[in-house]
Amino acid sequence: MTAAHLLARYKREGAALVALLLLLAVVAVAAPGFFAPGNLRDLALNNAPVLLVAVGMTLVILVGEIDISVGSQFAVCSVAAGVLAKAGVPIALLPPLVVVLGAAMGAINGVLVGRLGLPSIIVTLAMLVAWRDGLRWATEGAWVQGLPASFQSFGLGQGPAEWLIVGAALGVLAAAAWALRNLQAGRAVYAVGSDAEAARLAGIEPRRVVARVFALTGALVGLAAVLNAVRFTAVPSNAGVGLELKAVAATVVGGAAITGGRGTLAGTFVGVVLLAAVGPALTFLGVNPFWERAVQGASRPGRDHPRRARLRRRARPPRAPCPPARRRSPRPRLTARRPPRQTRARRRSRSTRRGASASSRTGSGCSCSWCSPNARCSP
């Protein structure tokens, strides 16, 4: 594949990468302190959970759906991790239990959207409110404190735990990207997002794929929650506020089509890095940090405006016309031809009826040749 084909195929991801490189170049010239090891470490640790959630969000968007309840799921899983640790659950069992909890919450969305066919935006909006308000009612807004010493950093120490968190996020990203490209389940995600009906005719069950994608996203949210919670000595009950917007923005900035069927996890990674670097870069450049969200919105490349999409479709060269269909000649009407004898008999009977009718009109005394062929007209 030539470079021109690669640029045409990955132009969305390329636009995000160009924007990231331009931002880093400006920061490198104006504020070299941005690249200090401590700042880069903090950026990586703070955005490793965002990367995990963005991977799941990419899968959801690829099938043509959206999940805006991941922030509330993140908060529930974080509090659950703290409560389980206080209850004496071994630290080795804590991540699997929280991942299962996140998968269960995601499976609820998957059943409602995939199996019952409800709109994903309505379902996940309702679950966002339900999980967040339920957690606020259960904890009364209090943080989970008094955690055991083995909870923080998994008991490994700060340095190894930081490498574990970042390495886990990158490992999940690489595994998901490989699966999307090489496994049948990954190709089914693209097929369902491109055309669900065509995927169904090809032997794929779109409802099952959508349900599994939502459950997998919930599992990734649970993993991100436990990796984020072990960094601190207390777990806040309002964790994950605005996380869904970060995940959706990173996915779309990375080039994924919001209508589904198009996007890559490499572009999602670029989008996460770009949006993560905007805020600190503005701080190092001395710009008001309130401009961060404006810059994040303006960094969305390749936006597909409906009118622009229609103009592109019109600019495409017309396809060769199909050959005209062969007209089938109308079938001839099958009419049986009467035999000559039958025709003469009919004529004879008709003339007989005429004679009878004439005699009835003129009376019984007429003996002309018209009424009787053997008689002559009397004078």
C-alpha cells in the first residue's frame, strides 16, 4: 500500500496527529518545562483511566451506539473497590470483582439497547442518573476512608504501581486494536456499525454484538476505576464526573465516525493524548485555563457536515449504467380455432333461426322462396 493510499485511508487520524504535533512543537519552543519527567508522568497517570474508558467508548461508537453512563459506572466501581477493600477482600481478588461489577452494569445497557432495541442515548442517560443518584443516596456523599495499607498502589509501592497502571492501559489498547483488526469478533463490530441489515444477512447477529460491546465497555470502566482508586488513600463518591464527555471527545477527535462503522483505536489514542495535553500546555503557555474546552472543541478535525457529505457524494464520478433489461414479449393468447364443420353448422342453424323468425312476422300463409326454399312465390 502506497503512502497516498495510507493518507487517504487514515486522513482523520492523520489530522489529529498533525494537530498534536503542532501543539507539542509550540510548547517545546515557548515552554520547554512541559516535557519535564514529572509532568509527563502525571499526564500519563491521570489519563490512563481515560484511555481505558475511551477504548470501550470507541467500540460502542463503532457499532453505531453511544454510552454516556460510563462516568456514573466509574463512580460506582470506585466506591465498590473501596468498600470491598475495607471489608477485607484480598487485594488480588479486588480487580476481578470490580471488573465483573462493571461488566454487569454494562450488560444492563446492552440488554436494553441490543435485545430490546431501545435508543442508546435514552437508555444510557437514564442509567447515568440512576447510578449517580443511587450512589449519592447510598453513601450520602461521604468518601470511602480508612482503607487498608495494601489497597494503595496494590501494596507494591508507588513506582511499580505507576508502571503497572500505565502498562495495563497500553496493553489493553494494543490487545483491543489487534482484535479489531484480526479477529472475527472485531470485524463483526465494524460490520454491524456499517450496515446492521447487511451484517445480519452475512450471518452476524447485530443484537448480540451490541449487547457484548456494552458489557465489554462496562468491564473496561471497572478496570479503569480500580486502577485509578488505588492511587489514593480515599475514594471520592463523585469520581468520574465528566468522564463520559472526555471519552466521547477523544474518540471523535481521533477520527471515529459518530454514526458507526469507521474509526481506529490508534486514532483514539492520539485523541486522548491531544486532549490531555491541551490543559497543561495552556497553563505552561500562560493562557487562561478556561480556554481549554474551547481548544478541545476546535481540535476536532474532519467534521462531517451533512451538506459537505452530500457535496462529496455529488462529486463522485457516476457509475456505469446497468445494461437495459431484456423485455419479454407478451405471451400470445391461446385461442382454439373452430373446425370448418362446426362453423358451417353454426351458419346453418343461424339461417334456420332467421327463417323461423321471418315466418313468425309475416304469418303462416307465406310460401315465398325466402320463407321456404322449395316453394315459389305465388302471383
